[in-house]
Amino acid sequence: MSPVLAGVLQLLALMGALALAYVPLGTYMARVYSSEKHLRVEKWIYKGIGANPDTEMRWTAYLRGVLAFSAAGVLFLYLLQRLQGGLPGSLGFSSIEPAQAFDTAASFVTNTNWQSYYGEQAMGHVVQTAGLAVQNFVSAAVGIAVAVALVRGFARSRTGELGNFWADLVRGTVRVLVPVAAVAAVVLVACGAIQNFSGIHEVGQFMGGSQAWNGGAVASQEAIKELGTNGGGYFNANSAHPFENPTPFTNLFEIFLILVIPLALTRTFGVMVGSVKQGYAILATMVTIWVGFVALMMWTEFAHHGPALQAAGGAMEGKETRFGVGGSALFGVSTTLTSTGAVDSFHSSFTGLGGGITMLGMMLGEIAPGGVGSGLYGMLIMAIIAVFIAGLMVGRTPEYLGKKIGPREIKLAACYILVTPALVLVFTAASMALPTPPNSMLNSGAHGFSEVLYAFTSASNNNGSAFAGLNANTDWYNTTTGLAMLLGRFVPMVFVLALAGSLAGQRPVPATAGTLRTEKPLFTGLLVGAILIITGLTYFPALALGPLAEGLA
């Protein structure tokens, strides 16, 4: 079987599995977030944290809950790392330095999982399981909760109430993420991923010396790392490491975990607003962009330039032979079009244009299908922009799902889409202009610039993957990427929740002959075009200096 055919068959098998899971999972999540009943374990949690899950919240109260919970998470994870040297199960590792501890705490709480450290050489079992793995669950649950609040804003009318943040957080964790991740972890263990709490031990003899490995609860962390679109690896090699991702089957299974919740949430959206066709329109937009990026990535990585690439069947530098070009391209696109950031190959070693595709996927705002929750609310923001553009074309007040998109709504949407580009471009420019930060670049020229641009694109969009050549463990990069992650996560959430509150307070507008049919293919095409044009106008100059210049050289 040719490598190209193998890649296409993997893509088709993945799409089939996702199609089978779409309706049952999406409908189930709609029931979870619409239910008025509480499970017994949920009642225990509410009692423990002192929350009343039946109290409705306006957008300001909902936002306070998001920010307070996340701030507590940053503080707890920071202290856990700073105290690691005195904790049991530390494997002899010392405490993490302040700047790196801040960066890592901000990273995992914001669902970014950017890592400026070697996981197997820095973090003991307590930090990995009680700190990082816990944040993998709750940071994902926060993203889904914010998306559900925005959906309620479209579904409700003449009220400012968006539900209860604590109920949404707990339900997302207990009823969705924990059970699915538990099943996924069992599958990974059965396929060869490790799951233990062993200490450091030496294995084999290599070039006159031995190699040391430590075990860990890897399969369980790998499951939620992908399912929650987190991305932080137990080992520095991330999902390229055989302890995390042993076989081609587990590679495809992990891609499935990355995509299944973000895609199924479009079904949840359609059910909750009372029109599954609206969910299918958003789904079609996501799938169109994702499939287009996968096809483009496979083309760039399978292109044969010279006898070495012909013999290898494609650009194999930086890729695992057990996955090949097709599996690596599929994983790379899926992880950068979501907020996952996990890697089964090294994006810095992709072809120049291939590396640019991974970067562009993040620059779109990671909305195709995006992170758990963040992908849906990001796409709905772009839908508002699209109906606004359509309204300008015909001279009609734009409407979406029976809600008028007035000056307040469009200002909030515009602020949302401007936050991350501002963070990316300002921090990249500062890093290139100051004398010290460029010393962290492994390469010079266009590829070196791409390393820095990729780092802040990844941090600001809460992705977490990196071009491997950049030494990010410096005070400058630990501080600036930490700030980029926090601002890139929570400032957009302010605008999303404010928009949800504004929409929920409106009276529904009846559809007329002049209403734009947002469930039709025409709107899907308009939405895809708006996304690509807005991103292109924003980032093209920076891309021209980095991956485009390298790819065309």
C-alpha cells in the first residue's frame, strides 16, 4: 500500500468514527446541560464548595465564577510546583523555578499546556497527577461551560440569566469528561500505553551508558490530554513517545479523541437552540476547513523533492516511522486546528509550507473544530461577523437565530477577534526587536522568525505546541508566554459572556422573507470565506516573513 493511500484511508476511517459518535454524544451533552436534576456525587461537590447549583447567574456573575475558579487553579498549581522538592512522589526532582512555575500554572489552567520543561525530568507523580491532570479536566470543563452560556444566550429571551457556572463546571467534568476519559484510558492501556507509579530505573546500554526512564499514570493523562484538547505530554516527546502513543491505531484513536467533543458540541448547540440544522451548518463549516487543511498538509508533506524524499515516501524528517507522513499530517492539522497542542511529530521539521499550515490553523482562532467549548463559541462569534457582513451587503439589520446583531453585539464580536492577533503580533515584534530574546532561536532567518511567531501564536490561542528549536525556558519567554496565555484565554471570555448576556435579554425577532437563512450551504460558504479573509488580512505580513519565505526559498 502506498503511503498516500494509507493516509487517505486513515482520514476516511477517522471521519467514519466521528460521524458515528456525533449524534449520540452531541444529544447527550445537550441533555446534560439542560437537566434540572443533580447526581448524588454532584451534590457532594456542591456542598463541599458551598455552591447552590439552582441559582441562575447573569453574565457578570458567571464571569466572576470563571475568573475566581481559574485564579485559584493558577495559585494552587504554582504552589504545588514550588513545593515539589518536599512532596512525596517527587522522584527526587527539585522544586520548579518561579518563572517556569508561573508559566506552567498559567499554561495548564488556560487549557494551553505549553511546556518549557522536560516532563520526565522535571515533574514528579504528585505534580503530574494532582496538579496537571486535574487541570486537564477542569480547564476543559470551563471552556465547555462558557460555550454553553453563549448557546443559552441565543436560546433564551427577555432574561439576562445564563445558567449556573458551578453546575455547568461540575456536570461537564462528572458526566462528560471523566467517563469518556476513563474508557479511553483503558483502551490506551490495552494497546500498550503505560499506567503505573514506578520510580526512575535504568534501561539497556546505549553507546557505553544507560538510559533512565520513570513511569507514571500516563494512559489516564493521555486520555484527558486529547479528549479535553489540552495537549501537555507526560514525556518531552509528547505523543511521539511510545509510552504515550504506541501504535498507528492509538495514533488514530487519539486524533478521534481530540476532535470528537468539539464536533459533537455543534449538535449540542443545534438541539439547545431548537434547530439541529443550525448545528449542521456550523459543523459543515468546521469540517470544510479541517478537510481542506488536511489535504493541503498531506500534499505539502508527500511532495517528492529529490531522491531522499522519494525513497522515504515523503518528508519524513521529524516524523515517527510507525505513523508515517499521513498519520503525522493528520495529527498535526487536528492538533493545531483545535487547542490541543499535542504532537506526534515535530512541526519545526515539517516542510516550510507545512509548518505554515500548522501556524495558520492556530491563527484562524482554532475554530475548525477548535478546543472543547472555545471552538464552538469562537465559531459562533465568526457567524455573527458573517451575518453582519451579509447585512451590510443588502442594507438590512443583521439577525442570527432570531436575535438582532446591533452595535453592542458587533462591538463585542469585533473585540473578541482582535485580542489574540494583538497579543501574537505585539509579543513577536518585541521578542525580535529586543537584544536578548533572539538568542533563544536555534535557527536564523525565516525559520528562526517562525520559531518565535509560532510560540506566541500557540500561547495566545491557547494551543501549546511549539517549533522545537526555540529555547523557551528563559525569564522572558516564561513570563511573556504566561501573560499571553492568560490574556488570550480570559479576555475573549469576557466578550463572549457579555455577548451572551446581551443576546439573552433580547426579544426574539420573527423570520421574514428577507431573513438570511443561516442553516443553508450559502451561509456556510459565506462563513468559511469570512474566516479565511479576516485571518489572511491580519496575519499575512507575518506569515510572509516566516513560513512563506522559507517555503518559497
